[in-house]
Amino acid sequence: MKEFVRYDRQLMYKGKIIDIYKDYITTPAGKDVEWDFIGHKGAAAVVPVLEDGSIILVKQWRNSIDRFTLEIPAGGRESVNEDTKECAARELEEETGYRSDNIEFLQTIVPVAAYSQEKIDVYVARDLIPSKQHLDPDEFINIKKYQIKELVDMVLSNKIQDSKTAASIMAYYVKYCVHSQNA
Amino acid sequence: MKEFVRYDRQLMYKGKIIDIYKDYITTPAGKDVEWDFIGHKGAAAVVPVLEDGSIILVKQWRNSIDRFTLEIPAGGRESVNEDTKECAARELEEETGYRSDNIEFLQTIVPVAAYSQEKIDVYVARDLIPSKQHLDPDEFINIKKYQIKELVDMVLSNKIQDSKTAASIMAYYVKYCVHSQNA
């Protein structure tokens, strides 16, 4: 397949956490099109697993969809050079009040391949050590603990809809509960 | 927990498929903040299952992340009033060249709860009937077929990263392969 060729990218609006560009692209058919593009520094998220196997989620109000959500702890990188594992460790401690020296890569999630550059590297954190939650001034978060089977049921019954959280709960479940049982 | 209150929303930029707003919000602590908000009409996606159990994905180049992706067929609603099941049926036929009268709801995915209104209702389509692919002029798609176990391995080995696709493959696998085996 002949490739798409991007011949220009113009910043149209600088938001607080996202930048909006207009991309000028020549399609494989030779036609010039203009597409939306969102620039993003990248992010990290973490599935925090307590010793009894329960998983910590954060409950927070999400302005974009006007309701509370349950999500795995996550946050943006401070710069495009920040290691996502360090970002995950920081967000874990900030949002849940636990830290961990046992953080393992699970998967990368691209939330909106159609128009956003954002990638979220998701990790699993174990051997959690109680520390201190320190939220950003505009963050208001409650932490909640669930068994993995409850979480799987909450995804399948449409109670958890956040993409990184739904994908990560299911990936964690299949990798560490289903496949390891069959191994 | 006291609620966040949004007291204004201003359109900052009108893109081709997304609109960017600045939201003015009072936090539970009484502080006024400005947050990014992306307006979106909503979308639908579909896991197309062939008679032999294999699943159809679409391979396409994604400008936002500068590479080809494997995704379940998906697309935006034509209006905020369009039924997402109809949208899923249309995208199925347009992108894969199959249609179906057996389309069942799987889950809703919110790709970016942090700043976008977008919701994707995901369906499972069975009893596929060969029809005709009719892509948008700027769409260049190849269809690919995989067994579900291959797809699960591709998610767990980080080869499939698109959030709606990763989440839906895992949800489909757990609901129809793992749980039904245990039932």
C-alpha cells in the first residue's frame, strides 16, 4: 500500500494539556486532505496490586463526561523525555498513597489512534509500601479496592468504561489469572 | 465529596472531527480552574466474527502515531441522534464488506476520560453476509482475519495498542471464550 505523506503541520490552538494541530496530508490516491491532530506528551498508568490480590482504583469526577469514574491511577509525563516507569511510580504514590519497587510493564495503550498522539504505558505494581497520598491542588480522588473478578464483571457489565482501565483490567486478568491457571 | 461545578464552556477551535473548548470550573475546594474539553459526536465499533470464529480487523495507516494499526472497524456517528448500533452496522459494511443482522452490544469505551466527551459503543456482529466494501475517499484499509487466541496474544505482546481494539478483544475473549467455558 502506498503511504500517506504529511507535508505540513500547523498549531491551531494551545490548550492546557493538549495542543491542537491541523495536519496537511497527501493520501495514497494523491488527494490533499486536512486532518485534526492532537499533540500529547505521553502518559503512564499503573495497576496497583495489594498483597491479598485486590486492586486499587481511583474514583474521581470527570468533567468531560460529567460523572464519576473508576480508573487505574494515571497521569501525564512531565516531559517527553520522562521514563514512563518513573511516571507510573510517581502517579501511583501521588494518587493512592502507596509506593512500589516492583513495577512491571503490562502494555501500551493508544487511546485515540484516529487523531491523538497520546500513548499510555501501563504497568503492574506489586509489593506496595504505604506512603503518603499527595494530590495536585485540582485533584479530588477517593481510592477504592476491588478483587480482580469483581473488576472483570464491572467491565463486562459496562460499569467501567475508561479505555485504559477496561483494557488493563482485562489484560491483567487474562495474563495473570486465566493464562497462569492454564500454564 | 462536594462536586465540581462548570460555570462556562467556550469554543476555542473547530476542527474537522473534533471541537476544542475551554471549560471554566470551580473545584470542590472553591478554586476556579480552566480545563481542556473536546466535544465529539460519539462513535461505534464492532467485533466482526466469522463462522469459523475468526475475527476481522482493519489495517490502516494512522497519521497521529505515524504507523499502521490493526483495529476493529469503527467510525463516528453522523449526528448525536444516530443509534450507535446503526452506526456500527454501517461501519462494518463500509470497512469490511460484510453486513450482519445479528449485532449485539458488548461494551462502551470512553477513550480519554481526562478531556474528551467521546464514547464508543462496541458491538459484536455474527452471521456475517458478504456484501460490498465502500470506503470513504480518504480511507485506505486492508482487512485481516485472526483467531481470537492470536489476537489475545497480540494484545499481551503489545502488538495491538489501540484502546477500543485491545479492550474489546479482551472483553470478547473473557465473555465468550473464558467464562462460557467455565459456565
